[in-house]
Amino acid sequence: MEPRRLKVLVWFVGSRGDVLPGVELCRALNDRGHEAAMGVTPGPEECIRAYGVRCITLGATPFKLRDDTNVMSDEEVAIFRRSMNPREYLKLEKKYSVSWNLDDSLPDALRACRDLMQQEHFDAIVCSVITAAASVRLLKMFPHLCIIRTAYSFASFAPPTRAWPPAGYADSPHCYGVFNKLKHYHFLFFRFLPFILNASHAKREQERVREIEGVNHDNGIGLLAQIAEVPELGLWSKELQPPPSDFPASHTVTGCIFTPKLEDWKPSEALDAFMQRRDAQGRKPAVITFGSMMSMGIEKVQESTLQALQKMGMNVVNFVSKAPKKKDNSEFTFTVSSAGQESGAGVFEVDYAPFDWLLPLASVVICHGGAGTTFRSLWAGVPVVVCPVISPLVADQYGHGEFLERKGLGSMIEPTVPSVSECQVAIERALGCTEKCMETGIRMQKEDGAAEAAAAVERSVLQFKAKPAESRNGCCVS
């Protein structure tokens, strides 16, 4: 019997790396005969619609990243980039607020999503780590909804496991893997929760949520327990991190979901020719890209890595933002891009090029360690050098750097303001991982994460609908 047509809202909020993978999930759901739409805060609509996906603007407040690193002391920057001490981070947050405006944009989007659910019937919401709590809050008004969480990475917010440690913790030998699991609980209860439950931005968000009629106003442990009950999709490759046996049955690892290039996109002749160059050792060009983190004070790191690559005699594609430098940044779309240009001997500057075209033509990628860039590089068979920009207390970047070094797929630059020689050592170490990365990439390219995720969404919704109404969502309905 054919499954009935489902109507699904993919509600992703954040920068382009947080939002745009939802495009492929929507297209895969549509390919299965369902009706999928993306719900976003203002900003990326034009780009999403360029892929032929319905896009619904939720609220009037765009998601923004704010950079305070230019007014921080060196010690404060080190805390922002590396510290896992919640007390240190709370002091920093109190002084500078926080680097994103979710306390404004998310309640605004939640109110709009509530109104949307009243106007249209949706069967399910697929949410991200950022929108999970807001999605669960809707169940009080709309208990028929099936909520499905997603996580782009095993390096942050995955279920506690014996198989690997949380970011910032040493790996335990496999025979003592239980210590890895204990470390996950230590991170959750002694680091992350003490920060998030006491952070002023979280309290402001809660105050604004309480102004929204009809939704669940619970907070703290009660809300976290409700979130933990809903099924979750791990959007990473099984070739990189197989799902461990101690994951809950409600967690499904599907494979990576990447944003493809638009069908009519073509590189400029200059960029195409540059990517065919080889250095004196026969190496392809290197790529430096910090994605949405380009607005987060990475100029010194970017310059040091560029100088290191030039010292090694390599050609370099260097991503630079065409938007003027400003404190608040909400511009994360890239439907239209410039042709780019060679800015110096062996250096080509570009503001955007699709990774599915560019990265297979590269020899090494230097990035901030976001899931999209890191995993897409490995998919292309290219080693990665990670320069984490945000602390492992709240982001997955540092965990990806540790993972690459643990698995021999790349390296990490630990200093927040690295020297040219430190960058060169890390790049050379990553280049030594090329053969293993190529083998990994061949296996990853056999996966279809979007199709697997769409099938998992369909199964979850149909299983949910098959339950008696009174048993759906457990304690999520009040």
C-alpha cells in the first residue's frame, strides 16, 4: 500500500551552513511524493527558491552573527575560541552578550510558526539543534505533529556513547569505552547545562517565549526531557563515524546532506583555469574558506595560513567576503556570486564557488571545521586543516579537528593566533593524509544522505500516525 502524501516543514535557522542542507532534504521528500517546505528567518529565501523549493519566512527578525573579537583582549578571545569553563564563558557573555541573536530571532520565528500551523495542516516538523526546543513547544497546541530532530555532526549534541569522547576530552581506550560515555554526561551536566541555563541570552529568549500564547512555556530539565523523546536523524556519514551500538533506537544515522550547485552555475574562465594549475611538486591548489565564520574575526588566522601556503609554493583559492565588514552580519545567501580574481602571484580570491565543483579540484582545505565544509572536503577525498573559531562548549568545530587527527584525515591548528610556521606544520601533516582521505571519499560518494533522511522522516511520521492519539509524544503534550 502506497504511503499517503505527507506535508513536512523543514525548520532550520542559522547561517547558510545551518540552513541550506535543508534544501536537499526538501527535494528528496518531494521526490518521494510528499510536500515539503522550508521555514526560515528572513534572509536565505531567494537562494532556497532558486532550487525550486517552497520557502516560508517565519517572523521578521533575521538571524545574525555578531563579532566582538576586535574589542576583546587576547585572553578573552582565547576564552571565546577554546574555553570549556562555563564560568569563564558566562563572564564573557555578560560583558559582550553572545555572538548570535537567537533571543530575538527564535521567539519571533516561533510565533510565526505557531500561526502557520493554524493556517495550514502540516504532519511533521523536521528541526535542527537550534529549533528543536521551539518545535517541541508547539506540541501543546498541535499534538498531531510529529517532531523529528536532526544533528549535522557526531561532534556536538549527539547522544552520549562509549564509541568516542565529547569535544575537548581525551579518547579512552576501546576496552574502557565506558569512560567516554561518562565524559559525555560530564560535559552535559557540568559544562553545557550550567552555561545554557544561566546565560542571559537564554533567559531573554525564555521571557519572550512566555509572551507567546498557546505554546509550552516549560524550561530547563523538563523541556530537555521532552526534546530527548522525539526521534533524531544523524546527518553524517557512516563511513566517518558508524552508528554505535549504544545509540538509542530512535536515532538514525542517514549520511551527509550537502547543498549542490545550481544547475546553471558555471565557474569563470579565470577560476576554471586557476584550478588546473599545479605547483612545483605537482600539487593541486589549496582552498582557504571560513564560510559564515568570515564575519567572526578570523583575519589573522586566514592571513597566517595564506602565508604558510605561499611559503610552501602552493597555489591558493582564498575565500573573501564581498560584503562590507560590519559588527552584525545576517547576509548568508549566495545565489549570485562574482567571477573572482587573481589578487597576487598564485592567489585567487573568490566570494563563492560551490563545493561539489571546487573541492575535488583541491589538494587541501583550510577551514573553521564546520560540518558542511569538513564533511564535503572528505567526500571529495581532500584532507582538512581545522582552525576552530568558536569554543567546543557551544559548537562542533573543535570536535571535528580532534576527530580528523584521531582518524588520520587531517589536522588541527590549536593556537588561536597561530604563527606561519605552526600553520605550515599543520598543513604538511594534513597533506600526508591524502591517500586515506581519497579512500574515504570514494566510500562516502556511494551514500545518498538526503534520500536516506527523507525515507527516515517518512518512516518516523507513519509510525507516529499509527500510534493511538493519547500515546503520541508522551509527556510532550500537556
